[in-house]
Amino acid sequence: MQPDQGLKAAGLALAASAVLSFIDNFVAAVSQEAGLWQFQVFRTLFALPLLILAARISGQGIRPVNLPRLALRSLAVSVGLLIYFAALGSLPVSQAGAGLFSAPLWVALLSVVLFRQNIGLIGTGAVLLGFVGALMLLQPDLANLTTLSLLPLAAGFFYGLGMMLTRHLCAEESAIALALGIFITIGLAAVIMLCVVTIWPGDAFISVPWVAPSTRFIWLTLLQAVGSICAVTLIAQAYRIGTPAVVAVFEYSFLVFASLWAFLLWGSGTNALAWAGIALILTSGMLMAQSRKGRGRNAVAN
């Protein structure tokens, strides 16, 4: 991979994280209007025509180059995201988020086990350091961990697996085709689950049945759809052109942006432990970048 491609991939990951962390600040408002599955159905309905329009404007193709591979990648990413949302129904956001952001660790492990990539000692240390920083920032309640805490870790595994498949199986797919795969997969799953919770309703966000959509719900969902399209497309492109283990580290910036947006939008402050976590995350990114430069120079020398 060329150095400029690596820098571009990092920038795309940072931009995606900034957009995602912004729109996620409004999920709580969505939960006041409707349930998770209705939200996912409407978001898909908004997203699909917007993605098709974006494909026409940009000239990108939406027809899969390899449908089975694209379907496999879409399934892995979608399972990870849906497990994460499911965990939110029974766990604090900090525990669910800490599990989901174990994805870079899984990416590093899968890079070695499945694709025989050597990320080096510094690269391994950088990923571990970033994960520790994420835990410090999210501050999960270790005293109250239960078996349900493994659910977010499963989400991190499937999300990380999906990102690995993006690079190694779907590099020829367009960014919009990759985004379409995720939205269609999640949308179909949401339709099924919406039918289930409508028959067997509950009070939690994950089990709320169909309700008449309000104007506020429509606008919030449209915001989510547009923001998600931008973010998913950006991160898909980052993994297409970048090294997964490196791009995954820059995804930790989601936590940094989330803290900044929470302060700017709602005035929510960040404590000293969280700022220490942010410092570790930034350090891990710089170490990983330095590791990639060193291996690039060695490859040229050899």
C-alpha cells in the first residue's frame, strides 16, 4: 500500500467517526418516539434511494462484483451491529460500547490468524494500548459484569471480521455497493424483528412494537440515514484502500469525537480518567502509523 493511500484511509476513518459520533448523540431522542426495529426499517427506507441517487451522481456501480462475498461481508458487519444494539437493551452503553470497540483487537488477531499478516510488536502494542484507552474512556462497571457482557464482545468480533472481509474479499466492490449491502441486510432483519415485537411487545427500546411515526421521528431518522450513508461509505472506502489493523485504530477516534460532540451539543463534561484514555488512544494511533512507516522502509530496502 502506498503511503498516501494509508494517509487517505486514516483521514476517511476519522471523518466517518466524526459523522457517526454526531448522529449517535440523537439516538436517545429516537428512542422516545419509537422502537429500535421500526427505526432501522425507516432508516433503511430512507437510505436506499439516497444511496442509489449518490451512485448515479458519483458514477459508482451498485451491482456486486461478487455477490456471495459481498453478502458474507454484509452479514458479518450487520450481525455485529445488531448484537451491539441488542446489548444496549440490557447493558449500560459503556459496557456495550467497550465490547464493540474490541473490534480493532479482533482485526489484529484475524490479520495474523487468517491472512498471516505481521503487524509487528509495535503494532500489536499500539492496538492493545488503544483498547485500554477505549476502556478508560468508556469506563465499564467491572463490579457488575455478567455473562451478558460477552454480547458486546461478540459484536466486536463480527464487526472486526466484517472489516477484514472488506479488505480481503470485497476490495473490488464500490463503496456504495458495500453500504447498500449493510443497509439491505439490517433492513431485512429489522422487518422480521419488527413483526416479532409487534406480536410479542415489550417496554424496552429493543422490544417496542410498531407505533404511528411522528414528525420528529421522521426527521431524526432521516438525519440518521443521511449521516449513516456518509459514514458507512467513508469507512468502507477506508478499509478498501487501507490496512485493516491500521484503519481500525483510527476508528477509536469515534470515542474522542463522541466526547467532543457530547460537550458541544449537551454540555456533558469528560473526567480525568476519560481524558487519559483519549491520550492513550491518540498515542496508539501514532505508534501504529510509525510502525507502518518502519515496515514500509524495510520492504523497500529488501
